[in-house]
Amino acid sequence: MTRIIWVGIVSLALVVLDSSSLLADGASDLAIEKRMWVIAEDLDCPVCEGQSVRESNAALAVQMRNTIVAKLQAGHSKDQIMQFFADRYGPGVLRNPPRDGLALAVWIGPLIAMGCGVVLLLGVFARSKQAAQAQKGADLSSYEQVVKDIQKPPRRSDKSS
Amino acid sequence: MPDLIDAGRLTLGVAFGISVLQLILAATAAVRRVPELAVSARNAASVQASLLTIAVVTLCIGFLARDFSIAFVADHSSSAMPVGLTIAALWGGQEGSLLFWTWAMSIFSAVATRRMLTIDNGLAPHGISVLSTFQVFFLGVLVFTSSPFQRLLVAPAEGRGLNPLLWDSGMQIHPPMLLTGYMSFGVPFAFAAALLLAGRITQPWLREMRNWMFLAWAVQSAGLLLGAWWAYRVLGWGGYWGWDPVENVALLPWLVATAYLHSALAQERRGQLRAWTIGLVLLSYALAVFGTFVVRSGVLSSVHSFALSDIGPLFFIFVAALLIISTSLFLYRLPQLRSPVPITAIASKEAGFLLNNLLLLSIAVTTFWGTIFPMITEILQGSRITVGPPFYAQVNVPLLVAVLGLMAIWPLLAWRRTSLRATWRSTRTPLIAAIALSGTLMALGMRNGIPILSASLVAAVVAGVSLELGRSLHGGIRRRKHPDGGSRNIFAGDRRRLGSYVVHLGVAIFALGVIGSSGFSQETAATLARGEDVQIGGYAVAFENLESTVVPGLATVTANLTVTRNDTPIAKLSPARRIHTGWETQPTSDVAVSTSTPQLDDIYVVLSSWDTSGSSVSLRVLVKPLVILLWIGGLVYFAGILVVAWPTPQTRLPSSVVSAAKPGTP
């Protein structure tokens, strides 16, 4: 008896948070469901910190998944659906930052950093080439270095570890 | 019963006093050049470690004695909790994790100060000063603003209990591992800062710094991997990595440390990249403290928001001071740090290290930028822009694929300079393996570019690593057979190199797991009546019955399911939901996972809800291929770390002496 009561209490607690009757009535169409999950992946669940609409089990996320299914069935495109949610919940709902306005900076930042890195690296190689050309007379010493490197017993290098 | 709160407070207070004393001693030793004072500072470090151990034990006793007059105990435990979990509650909140951090740091510092003094009398006082500065800061925070020994005027009869998300065996190791990881970057930082403060570089000091960095990197790796495991098994969304801010900031020091471990090789072998490696050491600790700042301050919205607190500003000041002071010191000393040996050619091992550093740091910059960007937009335009996984998938994934490519080719190249022919000779096997696999995959009808490319690169890495391992083993066996003796241990020859190849192998296996699970997952949600099943990815998951169990403080509802493939039952799964007393609004999932063989698909089921009568359940079912490879790859990775770190005898006699001493030994 207590068991049944407990199941009841627990279920009630869950109904508040969860109402996943999505598939029972919603997407019988597998293709639409597949597309729904893809779109849900790119939407941030507005009420749960850091989870996407795909991942979240919150009531709002379930509702949003249902909305996506409904809109897909009505023939809306992914972009239209994303725009719909962005208008409704603010641009923060898009997990993929837009490529315009201020958000453009998030895309450009890494490119600039990588560009600087590449330039730096090319600089290092160029400098070393110059250095190598400048000391052509030192060929012998580098040859000796090679010989030394080869002759080094291999187990010496693990001494320090 | 003695009053635990007074005891704890007193211990922490004295420890704080001693840390200040230690700082004064070490700084005087450094400035006045009196190494004897540094010895006193070393002893102070040991005393401090003992005192903090006592403080931690005191808090543990408080937990085990269910002393709810201690605010921290009342907030993070309850009588219903099992003993193991009660101890784990120590790091279930901010004050406790801060205490844990400071305690672990005190032990590391005590060992590190000893090592410093044996290695270099002149540099040691500087290093000890830096270590004690950290301790003064953390103990200061513990004593003055965030004490785990706060007294509740009215002790409640029952504690609040632990956040149910943390009721998991992963909870017992993942957080302390990450805290230790973050913390341990402080030791190599102190080594690097000592070089800058003293303006002098010695090889033994650099080697010791590298060993500490290796340790920190290994611990951080373990923390990250356990975090992935915990997320996968507990959070219930089928993922192990979500580019969540808290995950990102834990990845940052790991990335920089990985970059360091590679360029440090060039530093050791060829004297190159000296300034650069020191810079990376400094950066990794700054990022580690930034990570704790992010976790603890709640500035970035994230699923880890249960760690919100008010010590954010203090940490912010600490990070800022750390960055400003270390950067200016670094720039001031830069002329002395520059290494005289230039990099010679792009087709050389050392150039590979440069490319590796370029890629890893690009990933770090992208991750950092993406993590803080929402905050920037909030400041600039008042509303937050979300930078989610799609961003990282587009920017970081190509970089990670490039890292795989680098891993496949460059380790096989020689130092300094290689001729085109030699390059071809040493890299043709992995290249052929890669081309063969991509051809096979395309012939099988696969058309997705990134998975094909990265899987082929994984094949190349595996081929290259096996080749090298085989070669080394062969050489080892030959040496063993040699009449002149040599080592009995076939791995002894070049353990560090071998170990790092094994680590690479682990990374490759891990990467395969990532490719499979991120590119080929399937997901569905279904409501099933008894006996009904849901079909997904060739599997059928059928609902058998619903069970519920109740123990004091915890109610569990479990759905019993059967998984079949081609009408053969292959597994029984029992996903559950737990409701903890006091946390009724936060029911947690017990995810059920089963790995099918030989397909290596994870069938991952979450119980979403159920009908009160127990006649139907709603499930989320995911089929995630190759996730098991993540954990296998992780184990291989740590096996490699063990091979590298396995202690070797400090002094080794020349082989001729050994064989003379032990005649007849092969």
C-alpha cells in the first residue's frame, strides 16, 4: 500500500517538471522527429542553466520540442523556427551565435588569434633560416652535434623522469 | 565531546599565522641571501601541512558525528547519507572545497619546498616565497571570509543533505581530482616564478619544474575524464562533454599544459623554446585559478551553478594580480630567457612541437573567448549572447582534427632536419593506413567528411605508434639478448618516449569514441505500455514493469526494460528516478547504460516519467556508438602516464659494470 502511495507522490512531483507525452500524440513521422532533435540541439533551454532543448527534461523544453514538431509539420524551415524562438525568448536562446552585429566578434576572435600565431610561427622559421645561412661556417659543429645525438645511449633521456 | 568548531578555527588560525611567517622567512632568505632562513621556511611548510590535515580531519569528524551546529555540515549532509558520501560532502560546498584545496596545496608545497632546497639553494627561497604567498591568500580567505567552521546558533535536528546530483560514486573522486589538478599547477608556477625573480636558469630546476607540471597535467587529465564519466552517467542527457563554461575552464589549463609538455621536450633536448615554455607554465596556473574563479563566482551561467558564492571578487583580484605580476616579470626577464638555438626546419620534430603548440593554444584561445564572450555582450549591450556547442563544433573540431593529423606524422620525424626521402620512409606506413581506411569507409558508403577524415587520421596515429612501439620493443629485446648485458627491462631503454606513444594511442582510441558518439548517435523518446517496445538503431527496448523502493530520505522508482537485437535479448536495463527528502523539486536520474558487443553501441535509457498505476512509462532512448572507447582510451592514456612516471633508479651504473657485478645475467 505504502508503495502505491509513494509512486503516486513521486509521480505528482514529476508531473510538475515533466510532461513528456511528446511522442504519444506528436511526431509519428520519424523524419520529422529526427529533424526536431537536430533543431532542439541548437536551442538553449531558457529555464535550465546551460542545457539545450534537446538535453533538457524541463517542461518548457518539452513544450518547445512539441512546438518544433508542430512547426515542422506545418512546413516551416529550420531558420524560420530558430527566428521564431529568438523573437520569443531573445537572441540568447540561439546556441549558435549569429554571424552579424556584436556576435560576429566571437567568430572573428579565434581567426585573428590563429592568424597571429601563424605569422609568429612563420617569423620563427624565417629567422632560423637566416641564422642557418649566417653561420654556414658552423656546419662542422652541427655535424658533430648530430654524431653526438646519434651516439647518445637512448636510456640517458629517461634519467630525469 | 570537544568543541570541533573551536578546534577547527584555532587550527586554521595558527596555520594562517605560520603561512605568514613562512612568507617572511622565505622572502628574507631570498632578498638577503640567507639560505638558512629558507630551511626554517621549509619546516614551516611542513607544520602548515600538518595543521591543515588536522583541520580536514576535524571537519570529517564533524560530518561523521553529524554535528549540525557546524553550518557547513548542516548545509551539506544529513543523517541519512552513507559514510562514503558524507566524507565526499567535504567538497560538496564552497568552504569545504576551499579547505580541501588549501590542504592539498599545503602538502604539495611541503614536498616542493624540500625538493627546491635540495636542487638549488639560491633559487629555492624565491620559489618558497611564491608558494607561501599562495597559502597566505587561501588561508586568509578560509579564516576571514569563508570558514567551514561557522557556528549555527541553533543547531538543526537534521542536516539539509547533499545536492542529489552529487549523490554518486563519481562525486567521491571527480571533484577532489579536479581541485587537486587546478591547485597543483601552482607548484610549477612557483618554480617558473623563482627563475624569473632570481634571473637565473639551471637545467635541474627546469627538469624538476617539468616533473611537477607533468603531475599537474596527469591529475587534471584524470579530473576531466572522471568529469566526462560523471556527466554521462548522472546528468542524463547522453553527453559527456557539453562545452559548458565550467568544463571549458577545466580544459584550458590542460590544453596549455599539454602544449608545454611538448615544447619542453624541445627545450630539454635542444635548448630551444626556453622563454616560451616558461610562459606556458605561468599561463597554465593563471588559467587554473581563473577556472576556480569561474566555478566559484557564478559569473557565467552554467549547469554547475550550485557552486555560486560570494568569494568571486577576492578570486578575481587574485587572478588579476597573478596575471599582471607574472606578465611584467616575464617581459622584464625575457632577454635573459631567450634560447640561443633556433628551430631549423619544418620537417623536424621540434617544428612539430611548434605546430602542436599553435593548434593547442588556438583551441585554448577559442575556448576562452567563447566562454567569456556572453559576459562581454552582457556588459556591452545588456543582453547575453549564448555561445554554445555549435560554435565549438565549427571552430574547435577542425583544429582537433588537425591535432590528430599532427599526431599521426610529426612524432615519426627526426630532430633538426629530415630529408624528403627519410620523411617519406618514416611516415609512409601511417599514411597508407589512413588512405586505406578512408577508401574502405567510402566504399562502405560513408559520405560524411569529418568522421572519415578523423577516423583515417586515428588509423594513421595507431599505425605510427604501433610501428614505433614495435621498433622500441624489438630494440629492447635485442639489447637484452646482447652478451654485454644492458637492461633486463625491455621498456627501460626509453621509457618516456614509449610512455608518450602509449598516451598518444590512448588519445587516438578516445578520438574514435568521440567520432562515433558525436557523429552517429540516434535518439528517440517514447511512451510505452507494458510489453510494448520502441525500435531504434536496430535495437528494441521493451518495457517490462515498474518498481518502487523507499528507504528513509530516498524514494526510487525503477523501470525494468529488456533490450533485444534481432529478437535476441541482449541486456536488461533498469533506469530509475530518485527523489531525495528535502530536494523534492530536483528528482535525479539513474541512467541505465549497456554496451552491445560486438557493435560497441551504448544503449542509454533515461526514465522521464511514468503513469501512476505503473502501466506505462516515458523513456528517452539513445544509441551512442563507441562511447566505450572513451573509457578504454582513457585507461590506455593513464597506462602511458604510468609508463612515463614509473620511478627509475636515480643512478645507473654503466652496463659493463652491471654485467661484471652479476656474471651470467643476460
